Amino acid sequence: MQGLVLCVLFGLAEPTLNPKKTYEFKYEGAVSIGRGMPDLAESGVRLTCNAKITGISAQMFLLQVSNLAFEEFNGIPGKNVFYPSPKLTQRMASELSKPLMFEYVKGRIVDIQAATGVSNTVVNIVRGMLGFFQVTVKTTQKVYELEELGIHGLCKSSYVIEEDEHSTELSVTQVVDIRGCRQRAEISTGMALAIENELSKQRAERIVATVQYTYTVKGAADGGLITKARAQEYQHFSPFDIKGGNSKLLATKSIELLKVTDSTGSPSAPPAQSRGNLVYKFGTNLQQMPIVLMKLDNPLPKITEMIKKLAQANIYQVDSPTSEDIVSVIQLLRAVTLEDLETLWKQLSGNLEHRRWFLDLITEVTDERVVKFLLNRFRAGDVSPNEAGQTLLVSLNHLTVTPEVVEMSKEFIKIPFSKSHPILWHTVVLSYGSLVYKLCAYIQPCPATAIQPLLDMATGALERNSEEEMVESLEAIGNAGHPSSIKTIIKFLPGISPKAVDLPNRVVSSAVQSLRHITVRDPHTVQDIALSLVVTKTLPAEIRIHAAIILFETKPPLSLLLMITSFLLEEKDAQVVSFTFSLIRGLSRSHTPENHQLSTACNIAVKMLEPKLGRFSFYNSKYLHLDWFSGDLLMGTSTEGYIIKNSRDKIPTALMIKGKFHFIGRILQLLEFGVRAEGLRELFSESNSELKDIDVTDYAAIMKILSDMKSLPKDKPLLTLYSRLFGQEWFFADLNKDIIQQIIKALSPTAGKDSPAWQMIQDLQKGISWHWTKPFMVFETRLIQATTLGLPVEISKNYPCVNAITANAKATISPPLKEHLGELLSSDITLETDGFAGVTKDHFVFHGINTEFFQCGLELKSKTPINMPWKFTLKMNIKQRKFEIDFNPPKKVTELFAVNVNIFAVSRNIEEPSLSKVTPMMPKSVVTYLPPHFPKTSEDEIELADVYHPQSKVCLETSLYGTALCVENEIKRTHYASEYPLYYFLGYTHLAIQLEPVKTKKPVDKIQIKINPGLKDNIPSLHQIMEMIHWVSKNSSSLFDLSSTGGADGVQSSEPQESLDPMLVVTALALGEGVKPEGYEAAVYYLPAVQKDNVELIVSQLGVEANWKMCGDAHLDKAEESAKVYLRWGAECQSYDVAVVATKTYQAGTKPAVTAKVKWDNLPEYVTNAGKSVEDYIPGMSLLLGFCQRHDANTAHEVSVSIVRESAQSLDIELKTPQLTVYRQGIFIPIQMMNFQKGRNMTDTQLN
């Protein structure tokens, strides 16, 4: 009999709802976000209600919600409780009281319908309630897996069924791995320019999310009936590996059947609109930012008022306390219509300050409204090219991209105003290319129509043979990285296209570099093209080198790398060989996940190439690589540099440097800067003899040399500069012959009243004032996902900043100018100026629930102000070589730099702003200082055990000048910091650097600095300076040359020489009314000799009975390959002394080494104490770094360091202090070392 009952039970267990019955349930849903650790603040919300389900038809049911209560939590779990939010309860209840229906077919929520006016947020909460009724119960299996639709999307569910033999109930457990969903209900924005790296993502997870449902299903005649159910969802998030600590979200919900009754008639279906199935639905916009919650009704007057207040508050310098307000303005701007934007423009464009703030902030509207607004401005021509360029650049790069927006943005290329200024036109085409790149990042396959305007531009430029247009269009195509552009790019590549044979190197170089983004999207095609260019020996070395860079960006496999290796062993071009080998060697040492396989392959190649190619010098083209990556933090950085040279010249043809940031499975390309200097290289090679003996301070001589140059290249730019940010080129400019000649003409000493410089000087004498501000959202990234409650959990990062520069200046010239600018050289000039340059950066990281009704979660807030105010008077006479600067000592504390960071549990409520709470995660009762930038609360006065809370303030004071430079620091962390890397960064942090006034013995009204260069004969020429730099570079790098022919033995001392004529004299005086000046004077003497360069420094204290003096002597002995520095100070330089000697030596005959010794006889007590502290620190740090150590009785009063290059890739280091020897052998060299010696300069002839 029992078996029969169970069979009946299994057959009827699939949950159903009977349309002829009415079901009443009690529902509760809650969510909390915190770190899940004792005595740390958390934030959350709770919603409870009763739900009645009544059948309308066989498949349509009516949902009625009553007794709704919405509560919030903000505080310490176990010590604080939920508190009610009556007004928000009322608002949500009013929406839930409107008709809500759902179609229920075979245990599936097919469609949800709601009345007009019910928000998406409320409908999603309903989805969370109804989610309990969509469960699959199989009658024939106890353990099974299914892929099914739920509120999180199309996900895999694992089921376990348990039956109760003593009752007619089943226990059903369902577990969903949310991160493993094939189609996940989530939206990600702001990450298009951060390239995903699968190898890094495979190492660890930064987000883990699972949900477990438990059902009690009672068998009934018409199917299974859910009598009780509960769900628990966990989400762990960390910017690093979640195993190293994380922020935790816990969402729970439960439903309990109260009663079932027979329906008395079926209610009629009320009017309602379909809102989709059970899968979480995002609204038509994502305007609500997670770090601010405000009512968006009547936004125009609010925007106008806030912009005016911000402009006024930042009129002279950045007002750090109000810098966060730009986020509120952005939130309001995202809520207005296009017509509203036009209204705001009319209201604000008449005032220069208001106009600039509006144009800078409207860039964050990020949808088609800003595109249409800017198109209106371009058509009307009511913005300047500068305003248009700045606004368009940021707007198009911050757009939420769609095919429609891209199509609309094509108009910028067609509007005549876009070509009103060359820089504006560059900005238009480059920004459009960036927009196409973002489109291709989100839509696959990427529409070919998006890139077509740029392809047409390139083809047209090629037909017209316009070099500038070809470069311009290719740079934009490179930004786009559209695979369909390959066919057009090939037209510009000699050796592949017959039409490209006579194209300038600059154009071909741009074409090769335009493949850089396609290396990710179509690596195999790019590999074939790049390899073909690299092995084409008729191409210039520069082109082949650029092709090699692109080739290795495709991450070639070992088989292809071995082919390249064989080619290099036979290649005759020294520049191609040197660069490609250094590229392979640099990548062989890479530690970043993206290069893991490539690094292994490159190691094999290096071993094959090293015997023949391991001795190339700095004079050849080079690739430099340095990177770091932490597997625990899933974070790293890398820096790359390129030096591309021509074998005939020392000046490079091109220089490039770029950095990357590796984080959370993505690669963000930071700032890249490049210079192409082929024209400049030719210019200086022609005029090298004329520049040889120019005095670096002789302005007139330099201008004469420039103006007399007859061989300025006519067909190529002297310099081409470019910059890329996040991999996107945003700026490039050519410096050509015409620009140089204009500058020379304007600044020439013979220039007269028609010169632009003349008018600028006249304005300066009347007084000028200039002010500029730039509010800017550096980045905004958001990841929004569904929770089982139907509430959206968001992880976002916002980085707004406000920049400001103010400069006021007025000049007095005596005698005044009459005919030409050269008169300035013999005039007395006084310049009075004051101003400010600074930036305040706000950084927000949010993890929590974000809706238009309420927000709750964890929020990290960081504020970093950087301030540089100035006020001084400059007096100078160039002919007499006299310069004087006067400024006042500080009268109040001036903050130059600060970092303030804290993490808070936040709760915000749109209906009851007074209930909003911002609670420091760690109780503030142990915080002795909290900057005014952060809100204060009084509900977390709880003492914490094991709190790490160091505080310090260190000042460098000079009472003579009444000034102190102070650094203060305070950190608060819990003991959990030692357990997880993440927690070391979470907590309260304050760091500040500030100038402070110091009480002086005598009044100080002014500080005066005088600078007097010596006579021309005592100042080194450009040639001498370059020779000295070359000698130092050569000898510092010669350590890394594996072979040599000789060495230097011993250390010879040299006595300081004296000279009557100093090269430079600097005097710093403290001046006060009625007192004699006091201060210091420094004199520098340059004493050149054959095979020697000597520099002497004498610093003397000035004042009544002052006899303190410092004497320094530096000697470079080129014959003995040594450098020596002697320093003595005290009364007449006799009290204390230190000597430093660095010598190049050789061990075992051929191993180059550098030995440096520091010797002393007498030192002041504070230096001795500091030295002892460092000596005590050495043993522990040396062990940490893998050094060996032994206690020796070494030379007293001496510290020495010896560095020996043991092999091509390793060093031996030995450090000796009076009582300790620390050493380590075989230290791996992390970067490729370069040899500057001419003897090691491999040439094409040597390769042949």
C-alpha cells in the first residue's frame, strides 16, 4: 500500500496551480552586503508581504500583494536592527496594488503582465516572488541536471530529490551556478577598451555566484503543491582573486503557503501590458548611477544651479569638497531630453565659465542625445573648433555604442565645420574610429558599413597621392580595428600591393601599425601579412621592424617562432636583427599571463640566437620590456619601449613607449607616446658641427643657428608626435618646416612689432589673467546582474576628476621695447605672477543593490587632491645673466597632496533622504582623524580588538626661512589584513604632504633666490654635455658587456681644484624688515681637463658670525674609468666628511664589475642613527630577498657594493658593512641590458 502511495505521489509531484483555487502565501526577501566578519558594518534591505494568487483562466493568474513592508539595515549585524521606511513602503505598495498577472503553463512562467505605470523595478521584484513556481521535478530520478530559464537567464541547474516516506511530501533541492550560465541576465558597460585575456581569467575567479533553492512539495490530486520554499544566493566579489578576501552579498527569500480556498467565480482580466517571461529584464536605460540617489523631477533648474555653483567654487582653484558634485550633475543630465539640452545650452552658453562646464559634463550623457546635440552645434557653428574637438573626443569615446549611434555619428565626417581646423578634423576621424572599435567589441560580426567611411577616405587619399590624408585615414582605421579593413590596408603595403612601391615610409609605417587591433580579432591573417613584410629584404628596416612588432602581437606559435629564428640567423640588416632579437629576448622574460605560451617559445628561440646575436649595442634598434604580475592579486603591469634607428645615425628614426595594466582578467593599455623623427635626424646630422660649441644659455646664438639652416627637409615633417590612451590614438601632429620657420620668425631677436610675440609682451605689461577648468569622468565601468530577489546587484567603478589652472601675470620692462624683440636681452624685466594648478580625483567602487527607489551596499570612496599654488616675483636681465625670484613664506597650512580613502556601508532612500546612512565599515571610535570630505555617523561606536592603527607626522623644518614640509599618515586596518590581500587595501587611509609655517627667531617677510650663471667660458657647451653623458652611460652600462680588453686597477685620489669664476651661483636669502639678510649661497665650478671632468660645489651659510660651509668635489676620470665624490661640511667644511668612489673593474680577467665604496671619518649624530637603523634593517630584508649573509669584521667606517656580471643574464652582488657581508650569486636580470660601447656596435658588414 505504501508503495502505491509513493507511486501516486511521484506521478503528481510536478508543481502546478489550480485556476479554480485561490492561494495565499507569506513572502519575505532580504539582501545584505558586507564582508561577513564580526563587528564590521553591513548594509541591506528586507521586503515582506502577503501574496494572493487567483486563477483567471486555465493558464492566466492574478497576483495581488498586500501588507507590504519595506525595511533597511545599516550597521553592525547583531548590534543594529532593520528600520522601517514608511514612505518607500507606500510608494512600492501603490505600484504593487495595480493589476499584476502571469501566464503559467506546465510549471513555467511564460509571461508576466503589469498595468501601465508599474516600474521595471517592481516587475522584477515580482519575478523574484514568482521564481519559486518555476521548478522542474522529475518523477523518475533523484539526481539530475537541467539547463533551464530562470530569473538569472539560461542556466544549468542541479537537482536532488528526497521523499519523506511518512508523509506525502518531497524535498527538492536545486543549485544554480550563476556564473556558468550560458545566457546570463547581466549588462556590462565601460570595458570595451579593456581586452579580455582568457589565460588570466582561467587562473582564478573574481566573482563567484551561486543560488540554492529548497522546496517542500506536497502531493495533491491535481499535481504537486509548493507549501514552503527558501532560496539563498551568495555572491563573492573581489578586484583580485576572491580567495584573497572578498565582499559578500547574501540574498535570501522564502515563501510559505498560508491557505488554499476554492475560488468563488473567476475575476476578469484587467488591462495590462506584457513584460516578458521570468528572466530578469533591464530597463530601456541605465541612467541611475550607484553612488548618488536623487529625485530627477524638474531637472533643468537643478542642473543650471549646480553648474553655476561649481563654476564659482572652482573659479580660482579646485574646490575639493565639491568635486563629487559633478556626479550629481551627470545624473541629472542623463534624465533630460534633447530639447532640454538645447534649452540648457541657450541658458548657459553666454557665460564662458558656465559654457565650459556644461560642454565638459554633457559628454557623460552617453547616448544618442549627446550625438544629436553635438551635430546641432556643428551645423550651427556656435562652438569653437577647440570646444568642438574636446567635447566630441570625450563624447564619442564614452558613448554607449549601438549600430544606430554609429550610423548617426557618420554625419560628423560629412559636416563642413569638422574641417574648419586641422586638429578638429583629426579628432573627428580618430574618434569615429574609436567608436567603431567599441561597436566591434560588443557586436559580432561587426557591421562592415560602420568602417566604410574611413575606408573610402583612405582609398581616396591613395588615389590623390595625399600623404597627410593617407596617414590620417590609416590612423583612424587603426583605431577601429575592423577586420574588414584588411583589404584596404594591404593597398598601402609594398611587397604585397604593387601600387604601394613608391609610398613614403611614414605612410607605410602607419599602414602597418593600423593592424594592431586586428591582431586580436583576426590574428592568422595579420600573421601572414606581418611575416611577409618582415622577410621582405627590399623594404626599409623601419617598416620591417614595425611589422615584427605587429607579428608578435598576434602571439605566434612555436613553429612560426622557429621559422623567424632561422630567418634571423641569415638576415644581414643589423637593425632588423637587433630589434627582433631584443624583442624575442624581452618577451622570453615576461611574467604576464597573456605572454605565458609566447614567453616559453621565446626562451627556446633565445638559446638558439644568443651565441651569434647576443652582442648588439645600444646604437642598434632595440625593444625594451619590463613587467610584473601577481597571481594572488590577479594584477600586474608591463612597460614596453621601442627604439628604431638607421644604421648611419645616432639619432633614432622613431621612439615609442607604452604601458599596460593587467587586472581581473583584462588588459588595459594605458598611455602610449611615440615620436617619429626622421626629418629631425637629417636636420641635426647636417648641422652637427655648428651646434658643437653652442653655450646652452646663449639664446641669440641658438636662434641664429636655427634661422641659418638651409637644408630643412621640404617633403617630410621634422617631427611627428602621437599619443594613444587605452589603445586608441587621440592625438597626432606634424612639426614641419613652415611651423619651424614661423616660430623662428616670431621669436627672432630681430622680430619687430608685427611679431605675435610682440603683442603678447604688450598684453603682459598690461596684465593678463587666464583660467581653465576641466571636469572629467576618466572612466565609468558597470557590471549589473540579476539576483534571485529580482533586485539588480551592481559592481561599478567611477573615476571623476576636476582639473583647474589659473594664471595671473604682469610684466614691467625697463627700458621699454622700441623696435625689436632683441631689446629684451638687455632690459630689466620684472614679472609678478600668482596662480594655481591642480586636480582633485574622486574614485568610487560600489558593490550592492542599485535601483531608482533605493541603494544599499559597500562603497569605497577615495579623494586625492593635488594642489600647486604659486605667487612670486621674477626679476631678470638676460645680458647680465642675473635672475632673481622673490616669494613669501607660507602663512597657513597648504596641502600639496593628499589621499583619503575609506569604505562605507551605504543606504539611500529616494522617498526619505533623511534616512540615508553612510557608516564607516570599521567603527570610527578608534579613528582620531576623519577628513571633512567623508560623512560622519554616530551609530557605530564599537571598540574593535586587533586593530592596526599607526599614525605619524614627520616634518622637514627650516626655521631660517619659516617653512616646513610635512608628511602625515594614518592607517586603520583590522587583523584580517594578515589573512587576505584584499583587506590590506580596505579600511581608513589618510596621507598628506603639506607646507606649514614655522616660527622663526627673526621676522621673515620674503624669501629671495638669486641665480647667476657664470661667464660663457665657464659654462659647458652642448658638445661637452653630450660627451659627459655619453661617458657616464657607456661606463655604467659596460658592466653588462661580456667581453673586454682591459681594466682599471685600484682607486686613485684626486685633490679638489679651485677656480675664481664659478659656473653658477645660487643664493637663497630670508629677508625681513629691520634685520640683516640670512641664508645660503651655493657656487658650482666646472673644471674640464684632458681625460678628466671635475665639478666643485661650495655651499656657505650667510649671516652674522655664520661659518657653516659644505664643500663637494666630483671627479670623472675617463682614463681610469672611475668616478669620485668627496663631501665635507660643518665649520669651514671641517666637521664631517664622506667620500664615494665608483670604479669599473674586471674579475677573472673578463667579467666586468662595478665597485662602489662609501667612506667616512666623522658624521653628525642624526646621520649615524639613521645609518644604524638601515644596518639593522638589512639582515631581515636580505633574507627576504634570498641573499646569504655572514658576520665579518670588515673595514670600519666603510660600506661597499660590488656588482659582477657573471653571465649574459645574471649578476653577482656583494654588500659589505663594517660588521656584515650580504651576497647573492646568479641574480636573474629582469630587463635586457644594453652596451653603449662603440666596439660592440654590430653593423651590416659584420653580419655579412
